[in-house]
Amino acid sequence: PAAEGVAYFAVVGCLEALPPGTPGLAVVVRREDRTLAVDLEGVEPCHAQAMLGVVGRLDGVIDVTGGPGVGTITVRVPCE
């Protein structure tokens, strides 16, 4: 439940940072071994900054792919 809560608030933080009318956003949630992974596809990588504080509370990490335009932000939070 803690990992789910962190993932939820990380995504909300990113969504709040997006400008209104941002098109093409997709959220994919999956389990990777002992990690909860959430991909936000179709966002500017600069919005990862809005998620760092929440994700760090449970030693989670954020990976960013893509250029200065549209990319993917992946949040990984350890869980059991």
C-alpha cells in the first residue's frame, strides 16, 4: 500500500505540473519483481522534477527517456 500511495501522489504531482490540454498522455502501471513501476508516456521529461520528493520517500527512482520535447517518465518504487 505504501508503494501504491507514493506512485499515486507522484503521478498526481506530475499531472498538476502539466499545462492544460496536454494531449496523448498514457499511464501504464506494472510490477517488476519487487518493484512497482509506473510509466507516464507522452509528457515532457522536465516534469519528472515534480515527482522526486514523493518517490524518494520510499527509496524510489525516476528514469527519463526522450528529448526536450515529448518523452516517458518511469517511476520505480520498491515494494513487497
